[in-house]
Amino acid sequence: MIVGRFHGGCHQIGKSCVEIETKKSRILVDCGMDPSNNAIPDVDASKIDAVVVSHAHLDHCGAVPHFDFKNIYCNAPTADLMYNVWKDTVNLSKSYKEEDIQRSMKNINILGYREPKKITSDISMKFYDAGHILGSSSVYLDIDGKKLLYTGDINEIETRTLNPADTDIDEIDTIIIESTYGSPLDVKPSRKVLEKQLIDEISETIEENGKVIIPVFAVGRAQEIIVIINNYIRSGLLKKVPVYVCGSLTHTTGMYMSYSEWLNPKINNLMNNGTNPFGNLLKADDNIFNNNEPCIIISTSGMVQGGPVLQYLSLLKNPKNKLILTGYQGEGTIGRSLEEGATEITPFKKPIQIKGKITKIEFSAHGDYNSLVRYLKKIPEPKKAIVMHGERYQALSLAMTIWKMFKIPAIAPTIGSTLPLF
Ligand SMILES: [Zn+2]
Ligand SMILES: [Zn+2]
């Protein structure tokens, strides 16, 4: 019997980690850390033959260095981005040390999309593009002849920077699918609508000589927003003003540029024609405070909880300036307070009176409910579905949809449970 043990990402986003055990071998797919409390999966590393990492988000790769894994499989951009994630985490959580990062980096095996690889005596794998961030993958496993697709985080629509999730997949017996937006209530506006909203909001402020602050997550969202803004500036639909970014964005955007062949081909075409799709990014400095010129400031962190964006919040004392949130704002974060209309915030010692405009335009890296349904219609029909990586309501809701709409038995396992996979 081939069994799956669900160590995290069950009825939660949390720390994704599935252990797969056959008669001959044992592997992990993802080994994440829970971003809300730094919790890590409860696994016995000495029994694990290989770890496959779907993408470089903390909730999928964050716990890897904590364990002494001998074989780690991922693709090249994921390895590079993962190094950044681990370096950030080493300071925040006490779960591992610099030496552990060094050891883990040494044990990485690099694999391209659609490149088959035998990873244990009875398990082979390949990665498919998941459309979620640079390098993001769905993991396809052939386990002693049985076929399993672990979607990882997926986005089935094309964005400015990424291809849609690859759905041209080999036959599937069992699917393990994410459910971040798994409920029929989770329907999001199209990218076209979101882009127009973003540009209208920026234009409104620039016309009034105001400054626009856009807090972003360093990987993915940031690059998409940067490409959108530069595209509109190039086409003359957005007034040319200075675009400032913080240091970590210069770094991660550089990685996007160096892996441009992994991105939407439109990015590569622009670069080959001598146009930089990421535009002329200026490094943010104190001059921003000393002039009355309109500008755009793009900075981490996305939930305005730490990161260089905090130092620009004082600009919101001026009613001409605006802050545009671009993603989900976790409970207890400054971003959430601003979203809920706080009139005063205290990022540092001194409180700041908020007079500027606050707005939110959510550019999610996950497919919404309709996108998940379309994905399921496009891929070969599985015989069984396991729903992970969503809050309880979302996970149960998507399991119900898969059962009612597709007549495929679907379960949303609880944390720590062990189930037959086929
Ligand atoms: Zn992710
Ligand atoms: Zn995730």
C-alpha cells in the first residue's frame, strides 16, 4: 500500500508537507514553515530518501534546512529564491543556523520543467509550470506505476510575468490540489480589470502631484506590478514619473531578469528587442521626503509589517498621497489596520495621523475558484482528489465542488492523518 501522511497545510495554508511511503521508499513533497508561528512539520528525517520542493515560498520550503535531508529536488530559480527565503528565516526563527543552509544548498539536485527523474527505487518525478511565482511547479510522481499530481500553489491565468499553469499533463490517478480560493464565493476580478484599477488610482494621485506607495511581497507580486506600471508608462497611458524600489526588490527583480526564459515569453521578447520590461528602477532614498514631485514607491513588506515600506508611511500625513495595498492583509498587521480605516498608526515610536487615501487592489498569485474549476476541467480526470492548502471552509468547499461537479471522491485531510493515496 502507498500511503500519504499529511504534516501540514491541512484546513489551513500553514506549513505544506506530504510524506509519501511505499514498501521501498519514503519521500516528502514540500517541507514548509508556518509563517504565522514558525512551526515546522513533525518528520523523521533519517527515514526520508528525498525531498521535492514545489516553489520558494516559506510555507513550502521554509523548514528544509532544519532537517538533514540528503537529496533535495527543485528547479534552478527555486534554488536561488529559496536561498533568500532561508537567509531571511535564519534571523527570524531559531529553527536552523547558517551551516544548515550551507549543507542544504549542497544537497540540492536541479531539475527543469518536464524533465523526468528517478528519485528512489520505485518513485520517478517531473515538474510542470504552476504559474504562481518564478520557478513554481506542480509535482508529478510515478509511484510504482501509480500517478500522483501535487498541484502546489497554482494560477491558471496568464499574468504579465508568468505563463498560466501547465495543464498538458500525463494521466493522473490521484490529485492533491491547493484550495486557497476554494469556495464559490472566492471569485476575483480579471487581471485586465485589476490593471485598469491600479493605473486609474496611480494616475489620480499623480495628477494631484501626490506620491503613491505600493507595499508588495518581494517575490512575484512586486515584479508583476513593476512590469504593469512600466508597460503603461511606455505606452503613454501613465505619466512618466520616477519609480522607486527598495533594496530587496532590486535583488529579486534581478533574479527575475536573469531567469527570463522561465517567464511569460512576452518578457523575453521585450528584452531581446532591447526594452527592459522592468524599466528604470531607482533606488529609494531620503530625497523622496525632500521634494514635492509626484512619484511611485514600491517597497516590502506586502502586509506593511516590517520592511523598508514602514519609513514611507509618514508620507500619509499628506492628504495628496496614497497607499495601494496589493494583497491579502493578515490579522494584526499594519496593512490590515490601514485597510480597516485606521486614522492613526505607530510603525515606530511616534504615531502618524493618516490623512492620505488608502485603497486595495488584490493581485493574487493563486487562481480564484473559477480558475481552479477550469484547471480541473483542463487536466486529465483523476480518480481521487485530496484537498490541501486552504482554510477549513475553503478546503471543504473545494472538496464538495470536486465531488458534486466532477463526481470524483474528494477529501480534505486533517493534520497528522495518514491515508491511502490510491
Ligand atoms: Zn506559494
Ligand atoms: Zn503556499
